[in-house]
Amino acid sequence: MKHIALSRRTAASLAVIVALLSTFAVAAPGAVHATAPDAVIVNNVLRSIAHLQPVGTTDPSKEISIGVGLTGRDPAGEDAYLAGEYDPTSALYGQYLSPTEFEQRFGVPSDRLSQVTTWLSHAGLQVQAQPNASEYVLATGTVAQVAGLLHVTFKDYRAGSLAFYANTNAPTVPSDLGVYGINGLNSLEGPRLQDRAKPATPSPTANLGLSTPSALWSIYDQPGGNKGEGQQMAIFGWGTTKNTLDDLRQFEVENKLPAIPLSIRYSGNEKAVTDSGGEEEWNIDTQASTGMAPNAVAEKLYFGKAGTDPDLVGAYNAWAGDEDGPLQGSSSFGGCEEAPGTDGLSGSPGSPSGVVIAGNPNQDLYEKVLKKAVMEGRTMFASSGDTGAGCPAVALVLNGVTLVPTPMLNYPAVSTHAVAVGGTVLYYNDATATSPATRSFEYSWHFTGGGNSDFIAADRYQNTNPPVLQTRCVTDPHGQPYSPPLPYCRGIPDVAAQSGDVLTNGYAITAGGQNDQPGGGTSLSSPLWLGMWTRIQAASRRFRGAGFANPAIYRTASDATKYAKDFFDVGGVSTETTVTCNGVTPLNCSHPGWDYTSGWGVPDVKNLMFDIDGTTTPRRMTHPNPPPTTGGGGGPVVTGTTCPGPQMIDKVGDAPNNYPGGDGSNMDNLDIVNASFSSPDAATLRVTMTLKDLEPPPPPVNAASALWAVTWTYNGTQYTATATVNGAGPAAVWGYDDGTKAVKGTSTLGPNGTIVMEVPLADVGNPPAGASIVQPFADSRGSFTLLGSGLRYTAAADRAPDGGVGAPWVIGKTC
């Protein structure tokens, strides 16, 4: 797991900062301009900042980014609607909102949003607004501009080896704008990553205990007839992804998996993307999730340009505002949840140990967008952490192997709007010629995150089964008392999956071009669950899917009969010598049923899928706004004596143009119009793909690679006809499994350009006349190098039909 962390520092600096930062609230009185607006934004100043002596005034020309959170038009209505969506007795049950519907019903009114952007722009800030994300606005400007806008003062500080800037007084804003929070006002908080803990070097003959996708398919009982068809997945992070695509492709080849389209969408106003510290994490995320759901139609990366809270909250909003976005995603990072704190060193009210920590100043902004995602029926899986029953305070670690006694949990995992995923150590029996891989033993990892929050009340899905929870909350994260009867506190994790033990056990990934590298920690557990839930979601018969996963998981697991077959009770296998504790109290030890180390345990996906969906057969969801059924959505209408289709029609203009230097028009060579099959003779299958404009991309971008593919299945085997860039035009290649054959192919450049590939029927299982080829789809993708920069970018992939698969086609079918 990648913690929202800080750089390494001395023990002395740790002591100073821990004393400084218990949480965020209104600071000690400071100078406020006489003309200040009339709304003070609380929880936006580092608590006890006055205890440190500033070393100077922050450079007024320094550029910083902030994120502004806005209250929607009907907060009370949001709460009521959300409750109804997940209440089986309500008429609203399962009526999840689309991003557009959410905006129309609960978003910020357009006139107020316009006032906010004008207010920011007039101060000289560059504003970034995102579609269907009216409740969050990103803006970038100089320290002087931000200080003048918010009537704050910025100072530089140093504690030991740590240097940072921070605002010294609470921001004030016009009260009629509806601003409830602002992030980015200090450089102390944010995802600063340390080096990942490395496993011990084994002897050449040692069994590393690294699992593979196929092993986990059988151990977690994932049905072979459902591998995530029709679904998409989201991964969240920041910075560069230079090797992510290449490593994923190599991982797929090694494990004989189809190549899943991968795209990235950045949030943030930074001019360049330079942070490469998370690339190993993104390898784990992509390869674990797609390894569990290899037939998903796409994986989308929603990333911050920089590793800052403004950019990450922006990435979350980009996902929740994406009309065609995935219904499930994974976050493998975290930091301490927010706590009320006090001015002194006596600890925070409600914290039984009195330990003073650095809380999360931006939790409200994360909570708002995660709540919106739940209202849209989406699920965020989040790593519960690698520091046991505490959070990593200020001396943050990555895949740490020391228990941190700070009595707070990792956020966003502890959010009631996320599924917290804990870690297990899994030993298994390898597959043989006659039997699949089987579980030998699985137990909770000693350093898995888990425990109870002191401040976040459990949501209804968890609070309806009080025996699983053991503590009650007195105050909320802002220090406001809860009304009697006091609610149970949120407990995590909700579920678990393999994390490994960092040293000898984990998942085999490809990293830096090297196969079979160990990937582990709850950074692994979360994307594994993302992939497994994607299979479950694929079988949902509801129009907008199964919804947020936790209510369904808790409802199913609370039935003893279903629990016995839907989960492997990790805590239930504990013996006197194998009880796992991730903390210092019995509360944090494994036991039968739900516990604070593994939640409900690890899934039996097939049984859980059947109890949630009533079937294991993929629904193969189609695009919510299908294009016209004739004319190929702007492409040519094909006529002839055979029926060439189009079997797959795609809407035009949905291939994003998000690479640096693009002019908004040069992804047309990846923009699919339609794809079709025909049988020109008894020995040939002709595959035709039409693109909006089959032209090479113009400067300043060079094509490092571009690929167009049409895939189908016959007699249980998946085949793919591909064409790649070769000189002036695409060259056809026939591919299946891990081999390729060159075949006849032609291409016609220009508007509605086509790529035609003719495949010998003998190479695709010899289907006779009248045989059906099923699950056809088309996709395109490319990687581009920005001239002069050496930076490689993955262009957005397009897929037809969006969100589903095409209709079966019959060999030799006549019109």
C-alpha cells in the first residue's frame, strides 16, 4: 500500500511534528484583512501551527494548486435519496443516478458555479472544471494570488530536516458561494511516497509463494464462464506511468490473457507530469485487477498530475463525473483519518490512548465525492493499510513491518463510502495435470490494516449487525458530539484477499520488463477485490449494476448459511498458534466471523456472485446511449450478397485526445466507427474496421505504436485479428494465444478509412457454414512520444461496442 506520506526525517523532527499536528481546525487568532468576506472555512489550518517559529515568508511567486469544495443545491435531499437507494423496502431501491442525473438533481446550480469560477479567475488563478463535477473546482495560481483571494498568510517552516509551507490563519470566502472546504493550502500533507519494502533475497531453490491469476481463479472459486465481460475498472494514482502499459502487456502474454485496453486521464493544472515514484504500485494495481477480470472491456486510470490532495480529489471527481466511467475502482494509498485534536499535547477527545497525530485535512472533500460515487452505484475498494491497527502518523512507511500505535485508521479505507480490503498470507497447492490450484492455508497478515475509528460512525449496512462492532463513537471527526444513543464506530476491514507477507509471499507481477517479481501488501488485496467484484458486477441484471458493494456484502454475509459458502472465514481457521493480531489488544485479533483483521474474510466468488446476482452468467451491459443501428454512426452503409454487418457500431468522437500537445482532432485514427465480418469465400473470414479518419497523428507527437484489433470467440477459443502501424499505412497481422501469423491485409487512409484483414478459416478452428462466432468486439490503442521530451504517453483506447460485446455472427450468413 502506498501511504499518503512524508519524506524521511529524524526522530527529533518527528517529535516536533507529532506535537504540532493533531488535526485541522480553526487556528489561533491571526490577522484577517479588514475587507475579508463573511464566511470562515474551518478545519483548514494546521493545528498548533503557532508552536513552530516560521523561518520566513513563503515566496509570493511560488505556484500552488488548490481545490475548492462546493455544497450542492440539496444536501438533505442527497442523504434521503442515498438512504432509499440501498433500502430494499424503498421505491428508490437500486435507482442509482447517472452523473448527469446527479448534477441535475443535486449539483451546484450553474449560476453559483459561474460565480465561483469568476471569483477565482478574477484573482488571476487558472481554473480547471471537469464535466459533471460541479461540486469541486481545481485552481492554480501564485502564493500571492491565493493569499489575496482567501485573505490568508503563508509562512515557511522547518522541523528537523523537513521543510514546508502552510497558511497561518483560516481562509475566508464570500458566504454566498457555498464553499465548505479548500485543500492545497500547505505542502505538509499529501501523497509523498517512500521506497517500497523489498523482499528478502531467496535461495535459488526457494518457493517464493507467489500466486498467479489462474491459481487465484481456482482458490477463490471464480467462475470460468464469467471473467468480467462488459465491465470496466478504474485505478487511482498520480504521476507517470512510463512502463505500466508495456509491463501489463508482458504480464498478459506470460499468463495467456487478452490485452485489455488501458487509458489514462489526468487531473491537475501542473505543466508537466514528473513524479515516477509510484510506478511499481501501478503495476500491481493494473496486473492484479486485470488478472482477476481479464475479459473486462477496459481499465481506466484516473490520475493526479502531481501527488497532491487537490489533484487526487480531482481524479476522484473525474471518475464520478465520467458518464461512461467504470462502476468500480481501487485506491492503494492512504493516510491517517481526520481527528478533532486539541491545542495541546493531551490528545484528541475520544481517542483512548491520547496519542497526538497528524489527521487528514481534506477528508470532507474526499467524502463528498465518494458519497456521490455510491449514489451512482459505484464502488471504491481501498487498501486498509500495512501498519496494523494504527495509521502511520508522520513517520509514514510503505508496506511497513512495524506496528504503529497511533489509534487512527487509514483513509480512504475507513470511509463508510469505500470497501476496506485487508490482507492475508496464502499458501497453496500448485495445479496439476488433473486438478486446479487449491488453498493449503490462509491467515490474516500480521500487519494488515484494521481496527475501529474513534470518530466515524458506522453506516447502516454495518450498524445493522452490531455484534461485529465493539466500540461507540462520542464525537465526529470535527469534534461535534453525536446524539444519544451513541453510534457504533466504523470498523475495518470489510473483506480481505491475498496481500502476502512482503518477504516470501505475494503475487507474481511484471515490473521493469522482468517477470515474476513479488507484489504484495494490501496494495495487492484491494485491486484483487476490484477484479473479483468486476466479475460479480458483470452478472448483475440491474440496469445500472449491483451498486455499492458493502450493503450487498454485509447483507449476504450476515446470513449464516450464505456466509458459510460465500466466504472463507480467515479468522475461523485460527488455532492457538495461528491467531493473528495486528495490534496490542484482543480487539485486534482474528476470530471466527467478522473481525478487525480480515473483515468477513476472502470470497468464494461463484457462490457470492450467485447470492448477490442470482446467476453467474455475464449480462454484457451495452452502452447506455447506443448509436444509430444503420449507417455505422457516421460510417458507410455496407451492402452485398453476404451480411457484413456492421455487427459492432461505435459512437463517433469518443476516443479522447488527452496526450500533451494534441490539438483535439488527431485521435480520429483511433476513433472506431464500426467493425464487421463477412465470408467472401468458403475458406476466408474477412474482418473490416472503419475509423473516423485513418491518418497518422500530426506533430508534435510521433507514433511509437498504434494498434487496431477485432476479437471474437469460436468453440471456446478467443481469436484476434490485428493491424499495426508499418510505414505509410497499417500492416495486417493475425494473432491468437501467444503466436502470430502474417495475413493478407489492406488499408484505406482518410475519412472513414478502413482496415481490412482476411483470415483463413483453417486458422480459426475451421468453423463450418452456419457456425456462430460470438463475443466480437473491436478496439484501438496507441502510445505516443512527445517530441523533444522523451516522455511516452498512452493514448486513449476506443472500444466498440462501448461497455459490451457485439452480436454473434454466422459464418456464411446471407442477407
